[in-house]
Amino acid sequence: MLFNSLHFLLYLPIVLVISNYLKDRNQKIFLLLASFYFYMAWNIHFIWLLLFSIVIDYFAAISIARLEKTDKKRKYYLILSLVTNLGFLSYFKYTNFFLGAVNDLNFINSFRFVEYNIILPVGISFYTFQSMSYTIDVYRGAMEAKKSFIDFALYVSFFPQLVAGPIVRAGTFFRDLENRLIVNLEVIRYSFAQILLGFTKKVVFADNLAIVVDRVFTNYSSLNAIEIWTGVFAFMWQIYFDFAGYTDIAIGVARLFGFQFDINFHFPFNVTSISQHWSRWHLSFSTWIRDYIFIPLGGSKVSRLRTHINVFITFLFAGIWHGAAYHFVVWGIWHSAMISIEREYAQTKLSKFLNEKGGMVYSLFCRIFTMICLGIGLPLFRAKTLTDAFEMLKTMLLINPNSITSSFSNYGYFKLVAFLFITGYIFEKYNLKRMLESQRAFTVFILVNVFMLLCYGVSESQSFIYFAF
């Protein structure tokens, strides 16, 4: 079920009203069944996959908790959880990618693996990570295993965050499940505003930018460098508004049920470095790979070479998590390279001198340079193939002969991107709390969002981008 669908607009108030009249265990059971229905509205058959993952991780965590910390069997149950979740993820998401890679390396032309018609279950990348983090935390002793199967099943399948995150940590969810937050008129007002803002980001900003992005990435071979850079920056903002919009809706909806999810974005393009960007972008994922991959590998508390290797492995994993294709792999490598170069540069005397003496000019340069570096990585993320991405980059970097010579015929698209950039920046600068400081500000906020939805909203809204991951 899509947030931006009539089905959801009917589903949410019904679930809210019924849930409000139920208490304790009955309410949990109802929310669990409502979440299963939410997932089955997309494809009824994959509910069994979700249920199997829930059962395995519940059993593994309970078994780990019952054993002494010195008992080697604890590790076997952890492995059971990891193999189950990563096995499902690998089969559905990476089977054809791995078979294709073997075909590419196979010099025997008479034999090739065939491509299987495998449907990727929506949300599998998110709920497997969420469920795995719980089992790992129980194994580490960071939290106690939940004895209630209903509680754990609700944690994994709670519908606001089920299909595209944020990846909610077990400690955060169970904290609110056991001591449900009060939902009063002020909370309802704030949550409604956040949900409305999420719809505006998606339907007005992301879906309008998609028009530019789709045209540029489809017809890149006939465009010049300025046009492609326009499309790249349009995609930068599209994916942000699309995913941040989804997150706003998820957080707002969850708060109506008494759950407070952590913030997932903090204006990630208002930054002066790549590492600062990752500290503000998709926080539930970036902190997940930090806590469960980078730090267990040794983090930065090892030699400089080993630290760079850890960064490489972490971002290679991040690239592969986003998609089963070579261009996602190279995207992950590109980000690992930028982070490593940044870490080395930070140790130089020049960096320390410029940070102290560079002032506003150096800060502006860092912001522009960071945006260019992020922009170079985006064709690797959005293009259909690695070849397409490299061809776009050759034009962007003025390597292709037609990089400048072709005519700039899409001035209207450039104006649209500029308009949405400026408007979106204002929306981010004057954040939600400031917009709700008074009744007058709240009224203006509602009217502005409704006006934008009516006047600029795309009539046939697209699916959220991160559903594909």
C-alpha cells in the first residue's frame, strides 16, 4: 500500500479510530493484523516471507537469551538469524546479479546462466536489517530478548516504517511500546502537519523534479554538460524530497499511535564535507552500517590503512544494499574513496590552516566542492547501467566532444529545478517546529501546503523511489 494512494487515506483513519478504542494486548494484536494487511495490499503471498523471518529471529533471540554468555551455542543461533535474513535478501535481490557477474567472468561462451524472473519483495531490505539488528543486540547483551511474540512481530512489521524505513532500533520501539506516548491535540496537530509536509515534499517537489530527471537520464546522449548537470542536481533533490517525504509521513503516522521515531534527515546538502553529508542523510541506515559493520571491523581505532579498508568495506556494502548492479557497486566505492581522501586531507597542515583562516570563502568553496563530488556519484546511482553512467560522466566532466557544443534547449527545466530548489530550501530552513510556533503560523503553513498540492501537485504521483530497494 502506498502512502500517496486513496487506499491509504481510507485505511489510516479507520485503523486510528479502532486502535484508539482498544487497549493493551488487544490493541497490539489489532495493530499487528493491520500492519499485515498493509503489507498484503501490495502482494498477499510475500506475507509468509515476512512471517518466517519474524519467527526465526524471535526464536533465535529467545534461545540466545536463555544461554550463558560463554556458551558457544549462542553464536549458532545468531548465525541462524543472519543466514536466514541475508539468505532471503540475497536470493530475492542478488541472484540474477551474481549469476550475471559469473557470466561476465565466464570465458566459455557455450554456457551461460539464465536470468530468473524473481520479484523483489517490497521492504525486504529494511525489515531484514531491522530484525537482524535486534538479534545482534540481544547477542551483544545490549538489550533483553522480548518474551512476547506479538510485541516482537509488531516491531518488525509496524506499518509506518515497514516498506521503506526508517530502520527503527528495537530499543526505540519497545521503549514506546511499553510506555506509549500521550497523543493529545497538540500532538495530533504536529503529526498532521508533518504528514502534510511529507506529501508536499513527495507530490509537489519530488514528482515534479522527476519530469526533469527522467528526461535527462533517458536522453543524456543528446544533451550537453549543463543540461546533464541540471538533471543530476534535479535528481539529488528529487531523491531527497521523495525519501524525506516518506520519512515525514512515517514519523507523523507513528506518532499518532504513540511512537516517536528518530529523525532520518537533517538537511543533508547544507554541508561542507562528504562525511558531514552522511551524518545527515538517511541516518537510520548510515548509523546501522556504522554500528554493525564499520565499528565491528575495528572502525577508526586501528591503523590508517586498516581504517581505509574498513571504510571501503562499509561503503561497498552500502552500494550493494541499494541495488544489485555494477553501478551501485561503483557508487559505493566512489563514496568510500571520497571519505578516505577527506580523512587524509583532514590530517594535513593545509586543512588545519584553511579551517582556521579560510573563513566564509573557504566554507563556500567546501560546500560547492562537496555538491560537485556528490553530483559525480549520482549518475552511478540513477543510471540504468554502468556504461550509461560513465557516458554521462564523460559529458559532465567535458570529456565527450558534445559536452559544450549542443544547444541548451531545456531552459524551462532549468527554471523548474531552480524554483523547486529555492522553495525547498525555504521549507528546510524554516523547519516544522518554527512553522508551528503559533496558531497563525500553523494556519499559514497548512494553507501554503494545500495551495502547493492543489496548484503544483502531480496528478498521477509516482511510487516512492526507495520502494525499489
